[in-house]
Amino acid sequence: MAQQERAREKAFRAAPNLNKSPLHGLWALTNRDLIKWYKNPIQLIISLVQPIVWLGLFGKAFNIAALFTSQPGVTQAEIAAVDLGTFGTTSYFSYLAAGMLAFIILFTAAFAGMSVVWDRRFGFMNKAMSTPVGRGAIVTGKVLQSVVRSLIQAAIVLAIAVALGMDTANFSVFAIAGTFVMLFLMTFGLSSLFVMLALRSSDWQTQMAIINLLNLPLLFTSNAMLPVKIMPAWLQTVVRFNPVSYAVDGVRQMLLGSGSAAAAAAGYSVLAPLWVDFAVLAAFAAVLSVLGIILSWRLLSK
Amino acid sequence: MVDSGGVVVDVESLSKTFGTLKAVDGVTFQIREGEIFGFLGPNGAGKTTTINMLTTLLRASGGKAVINGYDIRKQPNEVRRSVGVVPQEYTADEDITGLQNILLCADLYGLPRNDSRPHAMELLELVELQEAANRKVGTYSGGMRRRLELASGLINYPKLLFLDEPTLGLDVQTRSAVWRYIRMLKEEYRMTLFLTTHYLEEADSLCDRIAIIDHGHIIKIGTPDELKATVGGDIIAVGVAEAEPDISADIAKIPLVKDVKKNGNEYRIKSEVGEESSIQIIDLVRSKGLHVTKISLTKPSLDEAYLELTGRSIREEESNKMDAFKQRITMMRARR
Ligand SMILES: Nc1ncnc2c1ncn2[C@@H]1O[C@H](COP(=O)(O)OP(=O)(O)OP(=O)(O)O)[C@@H](O)[C@H]1O
Ligand SMILES: [Mg+2]
């Protein structure tokens, strides 16, 4: 009780000046989600299982590349030439590893919206909205925490792929930095998209349905797992409209040198020049994040 | 900043429509600086919806409201900065500690970092949670969570605090603690409080003024005593030794007496001021040569006032008897 008396005397001094910048509270909101994430490593581990299984199963065990070359009397050099022409690299495992970076980003970003739904369900969203924190900051915080999480997970997947034998001949500081810039743009755009789709929703089943509706199509209408060359013509057209394809294409050019003259000579064609890949992703990220903030002003309410 | 005449909340014809449902249907009221103003009404009356509009969580469908001199439509951020909100549901994040939750709120309000930690600790002490400050909120009891919500609502040094059903579902001890905090906020910190409740005794003992709200309408606003007075006055029961003669007509002539009923040896008298009338009644009975055997004076409770007020409104507005019956059941539930 004595303690309470003391607290009473101090608790209601004159209020200090409040920070009124439109971005105040952004770091606090982002950090809250990140704390919850790293305090619960199970979530991280589970999300890494899938890409690693894919790498092990399709990258190592199945040896998909052999499907194209398993005729009698084919020499090792000929196999390499066919691989290079099909995948832009002589190692299908490395080809797939680049695709898995996109996979982990896509699946992490998809759950950015889920965290909005939980916050609404558990009342935290109402608390945040009764404070002067910007509606744009609430949305951007959700996007940023997803961006940080997915980039960290992508880094782990890359490290594991290298440990399992990914071809590092083309790695350089620029290649890796460029790769993460590319992945950053991709996750920024995708996270904005999924947060946007969750702005009005307080129902996690609907949200799950949205994730499933978008995720697998985005993955399988891209070049993440299989070469565009072997796809039917209509699907090749769809691939060109899928931003994920440009991210994967750019990453392969940087990490695996799939844009090299040798690959081109062997018959591999990149989806687009590297600068176009960057431009497409930058536009994708810019449009969706701006749209997300504009919609948050209109839609984010109780 | 504060409006002229010490009016901190000025609400005019505020309404909110959900689809076809008029959840709040044109409420008008004012709250003066330093008072505890209560919204009393059954479930679904529109209490939370009103608070949500005043704290800018919901956009109003019609009408206007000025809070601390700021218009809720045009200056929502100024409103948010100048008021504290303790919502009906729990909003704290269960995965982080109580202290982390309050610090998070401080950041959302834009409080300077060097101030927010000591202030958060003071508020936790105020609601007697300092020992649990570093525990995850998931381990808190319902009462502790309610007190944490109260502390979070005070982090931005508000002069006006909105409390939505602050004692809902609490045990007697925690409820009286919350009442103690509320009185302390008013008396020691000169805060203005707006609370909603469906507990009559809570409204009666805490509020300076009460608005009775039902179906989105304010039925009556007044001090608890004024509302009780609408019952029609104090009830005086007088027992006499002799059943005859009937002196009802003489009693009715006494000033302030409004109604007299005779039942065997007992008179039930309604009076505006029971204390004064009872003495005059005794004098009258004796002057008629009768003997008083017993006398009792009952002050009307808010319970009776509430039933009378909401009941009357139902009879006036609805011809459908079945509807009226259903309303009565709802009210009975709310009275519990
Ligand atoms: N988002 C919404 N959409 C549709 N109807 C709503 C919504 N929010 C509230 N209502 C309805 O508006 C009416 C008033 O609800 P409100 O929550 O304001 O009541 P209340 O007085 O706070 O009740 P309680 O004591 O149960 O908290 C209810 O009939 C409720 O069903
Ligand atoms: Mg309510």
C-alpha cells in the first residue's frame, strides 16, 4: 500500500511531449512480432522443413536432370551440355536451390496476413487503433516483420543448400548482395499483398483459403521448380506474368551464372535481362506497398 | 484545449447503423470536467458502439461529437492522443510480459523513451501489478489482466478516460479494487471518466450522472438520485391498529404525498420526500384517534427506477405484447 501511495504521487505528472511523426511506433510494432517469432523457434524450424525436404527429395534423390538424358550411349559431356541448355547450370540441385529461396519467401510472406487476423482476434489491433499510431505504420509494421523473417529464413535455406553441395562457382559479394536485394523486393511486394488481403478479415479460415488459393499457383506458374522450356506454351505465357518468375530468374543469373554466354550457347534462355528482372520486382514492390498503405487508411477499422 | 464551460465530451445526435440495425440511434449528452458519467444498459444496448465511435475506432453514421475540444471526425488523432481507453475485451498480447505490453502502448502513443519506462512502472504499481510486471500476460488471472488494461489506458497521461464495462466478470474483491482505482482517478487526479456498465449497483455507487440506454436510445439522464425519483418518490408503509375509518383521502391532502393505497390495516404512501411526510402522517393518524403500530420508509433503488424507465419506454413504443415480454426478460437478465 505504501508503495501504491508513492506511485500515485508520481504517476500523473504533466504529460511529456508526444512524438507525432507519422512513422512513430513502426519499430515497436515490427519488433513485437519479431520478438514473438524468435522466442518461439518451433515456427522457424517447421517453416524450414519443407524447402529442405524439397531440396533433398527432388534435388538429390530423384535426379530429375537424368530424365532428359537417360538414353544409352550419352557421354558425360553431352549430359552436361543438355543440363546447361535446360537449367542454365550443370547442376539441377543448384537450379532447384535458387527456386527454393523463392519458395521460402513466398510461404513466409503468405502468413503475414495471418498475423493481422490473429491481432484482430485477440484484441491487440483494437488497442493499436485506439492510439494515435498511423494506420500506415500498423500495415507497414506487419509487412516489415514478414520481410525480416523471410529474408532470415532465405539466408538459412541458402546456407543449407551450399552445405548440401550447391554450386558456388559464380558466388561473389555482388551476386549475394544482389540476390538479397531481389528477394527483399519480392517479399516486400508479396507481404504487402497478403497483409492487404487480410485488412478486413478477422477469420483465419478465410485467410487460410486465400493463402492456399494464391500460394501454390504462384509457385507452380513460375520457373521456381521446373524449366520454362518444358512447359506448354500457355503456361509459358502465364510464367511471364508472375513476378515470382522474375525474382527466380534474377537470382539464378546472379548466383548460378545462368545468363552466361556458355549457357546461352547451350540453348538456355533467361526470362529477361537482369536489369528487367530488377525493374519488374521493384515496380511490383512499390505498387503493392503503396496500395497497402492507401487501403489501410480506408479499410483498417474495427 | 478544454471546451468552454468545462464540457469535455459534447455529443449530439450520434448514431451508428450496421446494415439495417440502428445500434446507436441519435444519442445526445454532455460530460462535464471532473465527473464520472455512466452509460447503464442491458447487453446490446449500444454502449460499446458509442464508446468505439467516441474513441474513433468506429466511424459514426450520423451526428457529431467533440472530445476535449476535438471533433471525432475531423481530428481523430488529436482525440486519440488526448484520451485513455480501457476496452471491454482484453487487448494485451499474451506472449509478452505486462511491462512489455505497457511499453508497447507507450511507443504507440509516441511517449519519449526515457519517460515511458518509469511511467509504466508507476502505473503497474498503481494497479498493484509490480510483482507480475515481468511475467508473460498469458499467465495472468482475469483480474490481473483487467488491471493491466487499466494501467495501459493511463499510459498517455489522459485527462479523460473511457472504461467499457470495467468490472465485467470480476470477483467481488477485484471489483472493489477497480472501484477504488476509479474513485482515486477522479478524486486525486481530477480525471473525467466515462464508463459503461450493466451493473446497477456499480452505476449507483460510482457515477455522478447516469444515462440509461436501451436499443440505442438514451431513455433518461440524471444523477442516481434524480433517476430514483422517477419511481415517484419514497414509499412509506404505515400500519394502524384500527382498519376503520379509512383516512386515505386525508393523507392524500398532505403536501408532497403523491399516492395513497389502503390494504387492510396498512397504508402504502408514495411521497416526494419521505422523511417530511412520515412525520405529518403520524400526526394526522393520531389526530384522528387511531394508533400507529408500525412505520417504514423505503428509498427507491436504481433497480426500480431502471425497470420503471425502460418498462415505460417499451409500452409507449411497442404495441406488440410479445415483444414487450421479451424485452422484460432481457431486462431481468440485465438486472442480475
Ligand atoms: N460490427 C458490428 N456489426 C453488426 N452489428 C453490430 C456490430 N457491432 C455491434 N453490433 C450490434 O449493435 C448492437 C449494440 O452492440 P454493442 O456492442 O454496442 O452493445 P453493448 O451495449 O456494448 O452490449 P454489451 O453489454 O453486451 O457489451 C448489438 O445488437 C450488436 O449486435
Ligand atoms: Mg459492450
